Amino acid sequence: MTKPKVLISDKMDPNAARIFEERGCDVDVITGETPEQLIARIGEYDGLAIRSSTTVTDEILAAATNLKVIGRAGIGVDNVDIPKASARGVVVMNTPFGNSITTAEHAIAMLLALARQIPEANTRTQAGEWPKKDFMGVEVTGKTLGLIGAGNIGAIVASRAQGLRMKVIAYDPFLTPDRAVELGVEKVDLGMLVQRADFITLHTPLTDETRNILNRERLEQCKPGVRIVNCARGGLIDELALKDLLDSDHIAGAALDVFAKEPPAADHPLFGTPGFICTPHLGASTTEAQVNVALQVAEQMADYLVDGGVTNALNVPSLSAEEAPRLRPYIALGEKLGSLVGQLEGPDVNSLTIEVEGAAAELNMKPITAAVLAGMMRSWSDSINMVNAPILAKERGLDVREVRHGREGNYHTLLRVTATTGTRKREVAGSLFGGSEMRLVEIAGTRIETDLDGHMIYVVNEDAPGFIGRLGSTLGEAGVNIGNFHLGRRLPDRHRGGDAVLLLTLDQRPTPEVLDAICELEGVKKVKALSF
């Protein structure tokens, strides 16, 4: 039997190659090649192990005629075209938790550096000065640390900060009261956090909801003299506002390991600002972390290539060879429905019910549930996959229920997802036509039949004459073309004059200006842009 063949195309701990060989794979380590060289070579390999230097484009995937798996040693997969890899049947794996301790420790190091002004004191001392009177630091003992994000890395930062005798408060939509007690932190809202915290650290992914989560208004609400650390993602802080508030001494110090644009320009406005320190995205840069992620990715890829095991995959679930063919279309449908719920409801969902009926009731629900969770949570976090989504949902206290119905209703097979946010419920349902073609068949109590694909707008409006014409004119004037148009009245009575639901498929992503114009139309109650 021919051994699977793996290419390691980026610099990686040499023990990764050893693991591949011990697990029954042939491995080549060839780093630093140009895209053209990689395209010429990649066709002979079953697996590709990378870090951040290799960018896996559609052109490389097209040439990778034997490729079965791509393994990214680290969490970020921005350098892999995942949709194109999925279309070509290539599994994409990462190591989502391999850098957690290292990143958390870097945040603590930055916090202490701010407290004692270590970088500037070092520079001036080595320049021949003895500026002892110029540097009056602050103790961290007894101070309040505000965590924005209390997931895996945030929890480690909380533990380290408590070891420094800090009081820790946390803002995280997923944080449950029980989990807060377990971590020893006080759960607060974001407004309360910025008003109370002496130090703030950020540990959240960059999404539409978290972009500029510390905007100018929020930064101005911060406690005077606050010190802020970001070792998570660039774009979470308004950098120009941060500059202004450092200059005014409202913010005493800021430490960034990440920037909105990397690498930042040499004339970045924050450079040279008193109280500002930075590092070049070093959060994951320790020997231990790099060894850990290299070993993990080698083990995961070898498991898949030799035994068929799937771990930490971003585009496929954990499946046995027997279940895969029947479950695959339901998994795809579940992920789409989960994404729809996640985009409509945001991170405030506290319970989720997944129901199957008809032919779907005969299947293993675990991969379907994982697909729904991954689709929903991926709307808020870029590190979610179908393997870690159920674990993270449990950690965050999300109540997940699975229900089987032996009955067969209006459809031969049906998957229904109900999300509860406070006292509000959101139901969506989908079916498979011809055994494989996905359709949304119900949303918000409205019967509908449409694909979930591309760019869409969801509109709830008063059912009154003339609205469709006004909407069409608004989109036409903005140069936005409608691909498909789906309209229905709310169940159960569907009476004239009630609410109507519209789903529009557009040829391009709607701009914020277009969405604002729709919101201003008479009779509009809700507008939401969707993307699949």
C-alpha cells in the first residue's frame, strides 16, 4: 500500500516531520518556495502542512490534484481559501488552542510593562541617562482588570491576574453566571466594565459585532487613567481615538500587539505617543507554542491520512466513513440554518433546539447539531469549527436540545432550528429537495422556499400596498440588482395588513447606506444584511 505523502512548506519544528514518518507517512520539508514553484510541485502530495508564510490560493488548489488535507499550525486560516478547498474536497484543519497560554502570558507582560513604563525607561537608561524621577509607575495589586472576552485565552489571563491579586471583571455575551463563578470573575456589561476597570485587556475575535468595540465614545467613557492592552485582533480599538485620548492623558497607557493594518505604516499616528508601547504581533511567538502547534497539526493530519480521523477541521465534521455520505447534505443544511440564526439574532442566544423529522430523524444528530452550532457561532467568532463548537457552547452555558420526530409532515425530511433570546424565539426550517438540494422553507413564522446563498437582505415590514415598489426603486436607484425575490405573510393567520417577510438575493453586498435607505421606508420594522 502506498504511503500518504505530505509536504511541509513553512518552517516548523522538526519533530513534526518525525511524527508524520512514525505514523506511516512520507514527508518532504521544502520551505521558501514561490507560488509558481509550489504549483509545480503540489500535485504529488496528499497533505500540505503550513504556517503563515504559504498562501493556499485557488490556483494552488487546482494544481493539487491528489491533495486531501491542509493543516495550519496555528489558529488563523486567512491564508487558506477555505470555500475553494471545500469545493475540491480538501479538509482544512487548524490548531485552535495551541497558542492560548503564550498569548495570555504576552497580554500579562504588556500589562506589567505599561504599569511600570519599562520600555521607555529601558531606552533612556541605555542612552546614558538615569531618569529615575521621570518614571512613577503603579502597582497592579488591588487594581481592577476588565476582560473583554472570557473565552479560552481570557480565562487564562483572569487566572494569571488573580495571581497578581487583581480583581477581575468580565464582559462576554457567552459568559454564564456559573462559568463566571468558576473563573472567579464578576460578570458586567461593557458600559460598567469601562467605567470601573483600571486595566482593560481584549480577548475577542474580530467580527462585525466586535469591530471597534472600543470606539471613541466607549474610550471616552473609560475610567480616567485606564491602561489598555490588545493582544487579540487588530481593529477592536479605534486607533485614532486612542491616540487623541493618550495625548489628553485620559488614557494613561496602551499596549498593542496587533494593528488594524499589519504591518502598520512607519508614520502610524500612535508611534512616538507617550504612554504607548507595541510589539509586532508576538502573541504566539514562543518556542513552546510553536512546538505545540507543529506537533498537533502533524498528529491531526496523520490521523486523517492514515486512519480517516477528523479533528479540528474547519470545513467538515467528525464522521465515520459509513455515516459520511448520508449525513453530508444535512450537515451543510444545518450549517446554513445555524448561520442564518446567528446573523439574525447575534450572540445573545441562550438556548437552541434542533428538531429533525421524516428521513432526517433516522440519522446521527450529533454532526448535524455540531454543524448548526458552528454555523451560528461562526457569525461571531473566526476560530469556531464543527469540532470545538459543541465544547465552546457547553462552556458558555448555551442550552442545546435535540428532538426527533418520527412523523413525516409537509416535507419528506425537515430540519428545524429554534433559537431563544430572552423571551423571544426565532424559528427557521429547511429541507432537502431531491435528497441533496438545500432549501429554506420557513422563517419567522413565514412559509418560504429559497436557497441560502450569496448576499441577501431580510426585511420585516407592514403588509401594505406599494411597499414592494418603493423597495425596488430604492435598490434600483442605488444600482443594486435583485437576483431573487421571496415574499410571505407571517403564520399562523397570514392575514392582510399584518406583517410580511422579504428575503432578497442580491448580486452584490449591500452597503450601509443602502440598508439605511431601506430602514427609512414607510412600514419597515426590521432590516438585516445576510451573507452565505
